[in-house]
Amino acid sequence: MTTSSFEFDDEADQFYSTLEVGVTVHDSTSGDICYANEYAEDVYGYPAEKLRTIDIVDVGTDSLSKSKFIKQIRAAAAGHPQQFEWRVTRPSGEILWIEMRLSELSVEDQSYVIAVIQNIDEYKMKLRHFHLLNRIVRHNFRNKLQIVSGGFSQIDRQYDGTKVFDQMRRAITELVRLTNWVNKITSLTDDEENTDRVNVQTMLETEVEKYKSNYPDINWELAGEDVYIDANPLLQKAVHELIDNAVRHNPHEDLDITVSASENVADQQIDIRIIDTGDPIPDIEVAPLLHNEEPDQLKHGSKIGLWEVQTIVNRHQGILKLAENSTDRTVIEITVPLADPK
């Protein structure tokens, strides 16, 4: 890969080096990086010398193709600023959201494109929580309160209110549960260092054993090896939620559930997979989570466990994927960084 000859004068270089945003300069034709300041090095996790030799699209986890990126580079060079968000993978295996803004830049009559880069991982986390809480309030709370309100109206019209009282009691219990959920989800936004060195295989064995004795009709398989990550106890909760979903939402006859962990040394990541041969997850449940789509308020799902899993995984600089969702099998994958070498 070749890069254009480019350099700022000392004053400009010192200025860009002190900025609290990432700055990269790209060749206006190929998109190759010609310059990167210290903040950009920190965002991508590569030194400037390395950034000049790699294809920046290759560090992305999303569907930003090379052709699309070049199209945006050339549009910016032609005087049409571009802005987009995408996820990148650092050499450490960490995955984070960044925002990139592209504008034209002319240096000594040469055409370049300057990119301003910001780490928006925290912003995306807060936005996801907002959508989750909005979904809960808009649907779950409203429905339960309507039951309570309707119950009082029925009591006014009849003497025997036993059935109505039971409905109201269940609705109020659900409201309390949802309130606890809101508190729990909100607490996930707090900064919590992933300082515990965890053997993923041991963690998976612990979770599978909890279910094997209680659900002997299910065919269980545990595969993998001893691999380590830096995690807090919430990650085990995320794995528990995924296994529990597979158990609770499928008939157990002829149900196979495979839980595995594998190491990707090249990307410094670990893939945790929960595979089941039950029914596919309804689109209404996965679309808002994995495709960033807003759920239809008239066709909303009732489960919010996957939102919690997504939040926990992102807290570990990882990503949650629905790798397969067919009538043959469902594959959910958690990708998180390997533990730092000790």
C-alpha cells in the first residue's frame, strides 16, 4: 500500500497534536492515510506509522465497504462534507463506535481530505439506554396502568371484584418489576472497570451445569478451551441471559444447545457462541437491538433481556451478533477482547 507524501509545518503539526479529537489526512483519490495526530492513534490503537500502511476500512466491524469509503472521500474532496458513524476494532480486540467527519483540505496546491474523528462509544451507550427506557415506558408501563385504570372502572360497576383485583395485583407487580429493571439498566451505565481475569471456559461450565440438572431433556454440549478475558461479573450475567432465553423460549424435545468459546489470536478476541436448534428469534425482538431499528409501538415485543446483554457486552468493548437465525438453528455470538498478557 502506498501513501502520498504529506507533512504539516511545525506550527500546524503542534496544533493538531494537542487537539482532543482525532485528525487524519487522507489522499483524495485512494483514501490512504497520510497523517494522523496522537488522538487518532489512541482511537484506532495504532501508531501513525502503522496507520499510513493499512487500509482503514479493514479495521471496521460494520459494512463500510472500500468503494463506499472512497466515494465519500472523493465527495469531500469535491467540496461536499461527509459525516458517518461506524465501529472499529483496535489491535487489542476492543470494539468501539467512532464518528468521522470528512472535509476538503488543500496544502501547497495539493488536494487532500481531512477527517475529524471522535470516540462516541459512551454516547451510543446512552442512546441505547434512552431507546430502551422509552420502549419500557411507552409500552409496558402504559399497558399495566391501563389494566389498573380499567380495573377500578369495573369495580364501580360490579360487586364481585375478585377477578379484577387479581388483574390489578398482577399489573402492579409487573410495574414494580419493570421499575427494578429500569434501575438495573440505568446502573449498567456506570463506569465499572473490567479488572477480573476470567477463564471463559470455567464461566461457561458453571452456567451450563446450572441448567443440565434442571433440564435433562435438552441435549447439552460444551466446547472450547481455556481462554481468558478481563471482565466484571456482569458478563456472566449476559451469558446466563442468552442460555436462559434458549431454554425458556423453545420446546425441550430434540432441543440441542451448544455453548462454546474460541480464541482469535490474530484479532486479539474471544468468540463466545450460544447455539440452539429451537425456533428462530422473532424479528420484532432482534431488529431494534441488532439493526438499530426503532420498534413499531403497535407490534412491539415484550422481552428486554437482549438489551441488557448488548449493554453489558458493549461495556466490555465487545459486540453482540446474531450470526444465524433460521428454522434449523439460532447462533448468538459475543466477541470480546482477550485479556492483557500477564
